Amino acid sequence: MHLLLVAHSDLKVVKETIIGLSSAARERGHDVTVFLDGDSVQLVRSGRANKDIERLTPGGVRLLVCRTSAAMRGLEYLRDLVRGAGLSSLAELVELIEGSEKTIFLG
């Protein structure tokens, strides 16, 4: 199964939910993609505060960041993001929604 998590907020509860759901789904062998837009792009800003999110990528979680939302918040380059995160677009989000068995929207 492929699980897609779409986050829009940088609230602590959203971050905790992303980490918890992603980890649990990966432990059960599911593919997980996290798409971040709006203020949630702050959750993958490089730095010590987001090391817990960064730890998801070696475990197979795909982190995608809306390029437009990131640029609006000063995150214009991959070096501004945690290791393993990539820039994406809302067009790709539509494709991800169509191709995922489960999609969960957070904040």
C-alpha cells in the first residue's frame, strides 16, 4: 500500500503525526510519501530542530516540498532543506493523490 500524507501547517502536532504515522506505516512495509506545502515546509528547514523529520528518509519515507511554498518562506534551494527532502509541485501532488491507496491531509 502507498500512504500519502499531505501537510499544510507547521504545528508541533502535525510534525508528531507525520513522524508517528510514517514510522508505523514503514514498519508494516508500506510506501510513504509526505508532501509539505504552506507553512509545513518549515518542518523540513535544515537545522537541528528538524533532525527527527530527517531521520525518516533513510527509512524509506519520501519527503516532497512544494517549490512555491518553500520559495515564499525563503527556502529556495535543496541546501535549505533537511537531507533527503526534494522540491516538488502541486501538479505532482495531484499525481500522487491519484496513485495512492490512502491520502491523509494534516492541518
